[in-house]
Amino acid sequence: VSVIDSETNELITDIPVGDSPFGVAVEPSLARVYVTNSDADTVSVIDAVTNNVVAVIPVGNVPAGVTVDPSRARAYVANQADNTLSVINTETNTEVLPRISVGNSPVGVAADPSRARVDVVNSSLGTVTVVNTAAGVVTATIPLGESPRGVAVDPTRARTYVTDLFGSTMAVIDTNTNTVVATVHVGSFPTSVAVDPTRARAYVSSSDRVSVIDTATNTLVADIPLAATPQEVTVDPSRSRAYLTHRFDNAVSVLDTETNTIIATVPVGERAIGIAVG
């Protein structure tokens, strides 16, 4: 895992974790970072103060996306090969069993602590599984496009956003009704989405660009071309920045979200995929 100073846009250090790290999520109240190791079937827990791995947690088969709910002291991991969701107690760094069965090939996962829910994207089934985190049960299955992939939640607007890889679109889900209320056309092969609730914006990474969507109107407001194919995107509203990993270029692009321009490129390790801000 590469650690970047977001004030200077410089690489601080690289932290060894497990085989094929994929997803990453930050637990701010505990200063912990959770990293899924897809070929090791584990999650590495990093102390964000010391940059040391403090625990390694066995989870399901081929863990992919990960998200955290600080209010419940939980992390949630989508296990792509066994179609389950692992629940981790972040205070003890142990898995809470049994695992929750979801749809086929779960990849993306996003938590909405205010509604006690986690949305899991099932990439091979074309659905989103809704899990009630208070009860630990599935409460809804939402049909989507052919190949849903990235997911992000906006609790302030009661919305979940999901990219469709082959449809070149982003679905907007009303989390009060669990229905798709809008579909926004974006770039080709969109893989990831991140939300900035303070500016009412969603950022979608696709094959050659970042698409900016006004989440108040569900309309495309900007397309920002990129020199390299982006993989994942995350947003830091406090600094007006978005960050994009470039898997095949071993770099992270820094986007100024006020001017919609790339202001820096940071070299990182090989095959950069997941990214999170803390």
C-alpha cells in the first residue's frame, strides 16, 4: 500500500500487505486502514499513525471491495468468489460469523451508517444487495444493468450511485424506496464512482476520462480527459480534491474539483487499484 501526503502530493512510504491488495477503506475514529488481499483471502489492518500492519484477518474467498461503518465499529468485505459479505468487528479486528450471503461475484460495497445499510454490487448478477447492518440480514435486491461495478453512497440525499461497466452509465438509486430513479450516461467502461455531498457532485472514472455529475439534477456537467486509463476514484471534500489510481501506469492523479483540472501525478507501486482518503 502506497501512502501519499495529500498536502504535498508526495509519496511517504510503501507498506507491505498481503497478496494482490485490491480494496482499501479508512476508519477515521480508530486511525485504521483496512486492505483486502484478494489472493490471500485476508484483510490487512494498518495503523495510520505508525504505518504498520497491526492485524491480518481471514475472510472469504477473493475479497474485493471494503467499506467501514465507524458508528457500529464494523468493516464490510465483499467476497467475490463465494458470494458473501464478511463483517469485521473493528474494535477486536475479528470476523463476525456467519457471513452474509449476497449475489454472484460481489465486488463493490458501500455503507450508509445513517440508514444502517450496506449496498453490495453483484457484478455477475446485475443487482445490488441491500443489507440491514443492525440486523445483519438482506432486506432488498435491486435489479440494475448488465455489469454493475463501482458504488458510492450519499446519505444526505438518500442516494446510492452504481456504475455499469458495459453500459457506460451510472444508475441513481433512491435508498428510501430502493428503486432506480435516474440513469446518467458517462464515459466508456466506468469502473468507479465517488461522491462529494458538500458540492453535490459525483465523480466517475472510465476508460479515458473522469465524468462529473451534478447529483442535485442527475446531469453530466463536465468530462475531464485523462492521458492514462483510471481505475478507482475517491474524493477529499475538505481539500477540494479527487484522486484516481492508474493501474497500468503505476500512478495516482490529483484532480482539483474546483477547477476540474489535474494538478499532480504521483508515482506509486505496481498495478494501483483501490484508493481511500483519511
